[in-house]
Amino acid sequence: MSTAAPGKTETETRDLSLPPADHHRNVQGGVARAGVFGISDGLLTNISLTLGVAGAAPGAGIVRLAGLAGLVAGAFSMATGEYVSMSAQSELIRRELAVEREALRSNPELEKRELAEVYERRGVPREMAEAVAEAVMKDPEVALEVHSREELGVDPARTGSPLAAAASSFLCFAVGAVIPLIPWFFAAGWTAVAVSIILGALATIVVGGAVGYFTDRSMLRSALRQFLIAAVAAAVTFGVGRAVGVSTGR
């Protein structure tokens, strides 16, 4: 007996009941993570650096120089660190995949039993677990993918791109770092300080809210957390700058 809804074929009904083939974001690759950390770190670093230097009351040119130096140095540092980290991660994953591929080739029966045991521990009846493991092992590539997911917790098709992660980190750090620096290209003194604080505060709230949205957390809580962290860091560095002070001309 067909269970199709009125006006729809059984195939159409079945298709609507199934989720898209790829309905999750790629959180393993590292590009999104690098972008989020990049813009967050860029904001925090240059808000603190800009206000710390401005607290010493130098000329606007000194603040611009410090901010631009922090932007360039920080962006390259973030990109380099991300590239090295992602490269090491990708190499480790590829090594473990090679080990798993060789194990599947040399001892398929043992690997089949291991997979069946994994399913049994998750509550699948023994006979069904063995049948699923048997079906999976028929295709070497499917077997590698399933074993990698179950035993290593990785997707062989999503090992991440070090270059993409590094580029994302570099660009996002630069974007975040330039925001509190913008007023120092057009103003000086307390006017530039005030505008820098306002721009930095708004940007940290937006970034924090975006992080909350993409991680399915409270946007308000995430935004407030981001704002408070930036506010504390900026206040401390500004205070240090005021306490130390310098004597320079504009």
C-alpha cells in the first residue's frame, strides 16, 4: 500500500523525507575556523595595540605606524601558524589513512570484525552489525571511508587545505586589524581614540554574534563575551600606555 501524500508520487514523498546529501558545514577543513579566529584575533590585537600606543599620547602617525606594523606582522604570523598547524594535521591524517588502507588490504577479516564490534557497542544487534560490516567491506574505498570515520573520527575527503586556511587567516586577521585603525588615517588625539573605541566595540559585538550564529549558540551571550574580552584587553593596554607615556611630536 502506498504511503505517498495526495497529489505526490511515492518517489517525491521519499525524497522530501530525506536530508540533503551534504547538509552539514565542513568543520574539519579548518578554513572557517581560521577565518573566525583570524578576524577575532585581528580585532583584539589591534584594538589593544592601537589604544595602548594612543594612551601614551604620541602623534597620529606613530599610532598609524604601530597599527599597520601590528596588522602586517599579525596577519603573517597567523597565516604561518595556521599553515604549519594544518599541514601537520593533514600529514598526520594522511599517514593514519595509509595505515588504515594497508590494514584493510592485508587483514580484511580482522577489520570487518572490528567494524562489527563498533556497531554492536552502539546498540546494533550482532547479526545486523555483521551484515553491515560485510556490506561495507565489499568496496575498498567505502570501507576506508567508514573505518576512518569510525576509528579515526575523520572524513578522508575533508582533510583540509593548509593554503586555504592560511589565506583565510591572513585576510580575516587583516580585516579585523584595520577596523580600529581607520580613524587614525583621518583624525588624531581623543577624537581618533573615541572613534576607534566605538568601531572596535561594534565590530567585536558583530563578530561575537556571528560566531554564536554559526555555532548555534546564543548570539547575545557570544557577542557580550567577545565584547568584554576586547574591552578588558583594550583598557589594560591603554592604561599601560598612559602610565608609561612618551614625549613625541605630532
